[in-house]
Amino acid sequence: MILVTGATGQFGSKAIEHLLNKEVNPSEISALVRDASKAKSLIEKGIQIKEGDYTNYNSMVKAFQGIDKLLLVSSNNRDAIENRTAHHKNAIKAAKEVGVKHIVYTSFVRKPGFEDSAIADFQNSHLETERYLKESGIDYTILQNGIYAEMILAFIGDKVADTKTILFPAGEGNASWVLREELAEAAAKVMISKGHKNKTYTLTNTESVGFKSIAENLSAALGEKIEYKSPNVEEYRAILEKAGIPEMYIGMFDMWSTALKQQTMDEEDDSLTTFLNRKPTSVRQFIRNIYS
Ligand SMILES: NC(=O)c1ccc[n+]([C@@H]2O[C@H](COP(=O)([O-])OP(=O)(O)OC[C@H]3O[C@@H](n4cnc5c(N)ncnc54)[C@H](OP(=O)(O)O)[C@@H]3O)[C@@H](O)[C@H]2O)c1
């Protein structure tokens, strides 16, 4: 029996869809959800729903009974990064208690020097989880997922076609952007195929690109010139503050743009191509699909 956590989220729900596409019987899949009322579509597919929360150890001990393989989708807690680490450890500990045999964990792409980058805390949380998982003695597979291509849309904003400008302080930073959907497909493949015991995979695209190239792709898709401007962070923050953007989002954009500028996600790899049996969707294609 397989269990997917974060099953009402975007990654977990797609992973379940891909498990079903890969002919896994719905009766073989369980889903951990915080709120069963959000799981209607999963129930309709015949998936077994287990209510549980990463903050509630006993709920997970109950939910993980009889599970052989767990897809542990990392927490999205925004209050404090340490909360995420505690959530993941709680889940791994509960899995250990009930004898889960294998955990597949969604981590994040990591490059040497990450300790000094803008996303150091975020990376350390994943690193600590990976260590804890390895030390648990449970078989593991770590998926170091690249940055979602979908995040480009948040970074460039929804007014880009009107302003004809991408304003984002990522400088010349490149990243190997990848579709969440394709990462979920790879995770489903790992869940149902052999040979992944105690392995760590970097799952990124095969080409890294920056915002200059994204602006060119956007120009081609929209049929008009889109400029890329990379102000300094102080200027950028002031512009967002003036536009009334909440501090939580400003902090997030500041952190990710700085980390992109520091080239912390500029990591090309072929593993995802192998899992998908095709090349991952390029940023050019992604932009064309959205804006053309
Ligand atoms: N690689 C990247 O670029 C990237 C970008 C963003 C996020 N991520 C990471 O990848 C994960 C999956 O991405 P996503 O797009 O699917 O995020 P998402 O749509 O926000 O889904 C996160 C899931 O985690 C569940 N969750 C959060 N706190 C929980 C808790 N205390 N107990 C149990 N479940 C909890 C949520 O449950 P509810 O449905 O009840 O809210 C949701 O189902 C994120 O959580 C984050 O760690 C990666």
C-alpha cells in the first residue's frame, strides 16, 4: 500500500493522478489530508483518505498503519522554517514506529555553497530532514526537485503584458526551471519502480535560463517587446511596498531573486529526462503554452 502526503496540494494530487495513469489500482493508494472535505475528487477516484497533520504525531501513526511506501511531500509552512523540519521529522518518526519500509521525500536542488546563499535556512531544513531520514534506517529515496517553472509566473506578475516589463532583481542568475507536474510524474515513477533504494536524484531541467531569456520568450509569445529590468533589492522592495504588496510576499520575492542571482539553482541534470522518458518541458515551451 502506497500513501501520498500533501494529497490535497498541487504536487501530491498530481502524483496521485500519475500513479493512477501508471495503472496503480486506486485501492492500493492512500492519501494523507488535513481536511477530508477538500478531498472529494480523491474520494471519487477511489483513493482511501486518511486524516492527519504533520503537527499531530498520533494522527500520522494512525494514518501510516499498513503502509509500505510513503511519498512524503515536504511541508509548506510559512510561519517559520523550523516548523517544516519538525513536521518532516514527525512524519518520519511516525513512519518508523509503524514499520513503513520506504520513504520517498521531496527535497530541493542543492549546490555547494548553499550555506551562504539567501535560501540557506530553507536548504538547511531539507538537509536536516534528509539526514534524519537516512539515520532512521528506513529505505529512502530523496528527490532534489528543481525550482518550479510555475514560480516564474509569480515572479513576473500578472500585469507583465500591460507594463511590458519584467521587474525582478535576479540579475543574470540562471535556474533549471521544471514543471511541478513533471516532477510529480517522476515521483510516481519512483514510487512504483525498483532500483531507487537509498538513492538521491537531482530532478531539474536540462538547460538553465535567466530572466533575460524569459523576457525574450515572453516577447515571442506575446508578439511584442518585453523588457527585463533588474533593480537593486532596496529599490525593488520600495516599489513593491508602494504597490501595497504584503511584507510576507516582498520577503519571499527578495529571498528567491537573491538566491537566483547567486546561481543556487543553476544545476542541469538528465535524471528527470530518464524518469519521464522524454525531455522535460522547456521554459520556452512553458511560456508559449501560457501566453500564446
Ligand atoms: N521546487 C519548488 O520550486 C517548490 C516550490 C514551492 C513549494 N515547494 C515544496 O514542495 C511542496 C509541494 O508543493 P505544492 O506545490 O504541492 O505545495 P502546496 O500546493 O502548497 O501543497 C502543500 C501540501 O502540504 C500540505 N501540508 C501543509 N502543512 C501540513 C501539515 N501540517 N500537515 C499535513 N499536511 C500539510 C498541504 O495541506 P492542505 O492541502 O491541507 O493545505 C498541501 O496539501 C511544498 O509544500 C513545498 O515544501 C517546492
